[in-house]
Amino acid sequence: MGRQQQILDLAREKGIIRAEDVEAVGISRNYLYRMHKEGLLEKRAVGLYALQEAPVAENSSLAEVARRLPHAVVCLISALSYHGSPPRFLF
């Protein structure tokens, strides 16, 4: 299997991939840039790539943050919004 196919399979599996994900399987991060130029991958944000045909969901921005900062915690209003609970303020 070629390196580009490995990256495409990784993108199908994870949804959004980073250079670190590609390097973890022994492939140079330069492939991401080339594949983006060839139209095989879409650059979603700095350092984040996804398949061209991957849908952009309502919570894609939360997924991008989770991929960029794996140890981050979604909290407060963002978490309430994601889980469908409107914030309630008691005054």
C-alpha cells in the first residue's frame, strides 16, 4: 500500500488528521501538503486535514479543537450547547 493510500485510510478512520498522526505511522508530514495541493485532502485549519468529501458537521469546530488539543476539556456553555441543554442563569 502506498503512503498516500495510508494517509487516506487514516483520514477515513479519524476524520480529521494532524501531521503528528501521519508521522506516528512513519510517513513524512510533507505528504499532507502535497495531497492538499493535489485536491485529495482539505485543509480545515492550521495543521488539520480531512478528506475532501468529509461532511462539515454542526460541531466540526469542537472536533477540530479536540484534534489540535487532545487533552483539552470542553466546558461551560460549549458543553451545554453540545449536549442540548440551554444555559440557565439564576439571579
